[in-house]
Amino acid sequence: MDWFENKDFSKITKSAIEAALEAGDILKSGFRSNYKIEKKEGKHNLVTQYDLLSEKAIISYVNERFEDHSILCEEEGEFDKKSEYKWIIDPLDGTVNFAHSIAMFAVSIAVAKKDEIISAVTFHPIINELFVAEKSKGAFLNGEKLSVTNTKKLDDAFLSTGFPYDLQDNPNNCQDRFIEILKLGLPIRRIGAASLDLAYVAAGRFDVFWETGLGPWDLAAGKLLIEEAQGKVTHYDGSKVVLQKKNAIVASNKHLHDEFLTFLNKI
């Protein structure tokens, strides 16, 4: 999988791709093997040694090539080097799927410069789907340029969503919103890996994705993928997404975005 070598990508983007491919090989080698499963905060928020092995490999890769860059990752937290560049890493998005031998998980890496995402990679190692975006250069899947759907009416939309791990303790209107959207009678999927949900919006597979409680590592790469595929990502109130600790976001094509936000905020 070396199609990206022929693209006019920056050194940072190509490095993010190489790091994601290396981490993906680690996950692929461990998938459906014997591994220890532990719980983080929340009874369904799991971590395996492969989350940690993948993350360690990516951190080592970045430190060897960009030793002055900051890193924010899901398991180890933040390594703040006061750089204008920050790598935002989810070494295994979809850990619950991985831990239950369901082949729906990904490595997700984004790089920000002064808080603006400039490079994004999401890699599904089991089926070798490599999603890549670079600021102002477009979004690609295995070399093919991506575009969000052209669906214009919510009645025709294919939706995807997810739920935060602390749903029982902090429902935050998630259930009410989901039930009301369910009443629209539209097809809805929950695949359990937000980075893939977002990549699939960019690829024109889903029309709309919405979720609350997303960490920056869940969201950063997918945001750029969608924007470079001519889609839109905002908070529930329509404001610009800032990569804060928790995010409630809607991602869609530009035709559906306002209609879906209006419906969501009536609930």
C-alpha cells in the first residue's frame, strides 16, 4: 500500500501514514488472539495491551522523526513540548469491537499546527482501507479522491451515531435525541468506532453522523477528512468544532447539515 508515495503530501502527512500502517500491523497481528482486557473509567470502556502497543509504536515513531512535536494520545495522555505542532493519536479506536473479535476498528492520527488540523490518517487494518487528508489537498481512500454524499433531504438520509461510555451516569439528552431521530424511520447504524463513522461520511457511505462525548483523538482526523471531502462538522449548536476534552458533534454534507441541526435542537 504505497499509493501515497506518488501524492504531493507533506513529510508530516506521509509520516503519519507510515506510523498508522505500522500500528495497524500490530493490531492485525493481535486481532482474535489471547490478550488481557482491562477496564478504564466506565464499565464498558475497555483497554487491551494492543491499545498500548499500538500507541507506543506511534509515539516512538513521532519522537524519532519529530522530537520537538507535542503529542496527545488516548492512553498515555499529553506530552506537551510547547511546539506549534501536535500529534493527536487514537491507537485503537473501537477497542470494544477489537476485544470481542469484531473487525470494526481503526488507527487514527491527526497533526495540528497552531490548533488547526493539517494532516489526517484513519486506517482500517483488517480490510486495508487507508483514509488520508491534507489541508487544502483533498481527502483520499486508497488513492481515490473522496466526496461526501449529495443527499439533499433528511428523509432520504442514511445515519450513524454512537453513545458515550458514561451514558448511564450522564445521559445528557442522548436517549431522548436518539429516540426522536429513530421515530423518523431512517436507517441508522452504530458501528462503535467514531473515527470510521467520520471517515465513512467523508467517503459518502453515511450521510450524517452525530455523537456526544467524543475525545479529540476520536474526532481530529475525521474532521479534516470530511472538510476536505467538502462536508461539514460542527458542534450541536452549529459552532466551529474546537478540540476540547469532550465534543458533541454533527458531521454531514452541506445540504443536510442545517436541517439535521434544527431537528436535533428541537428535542
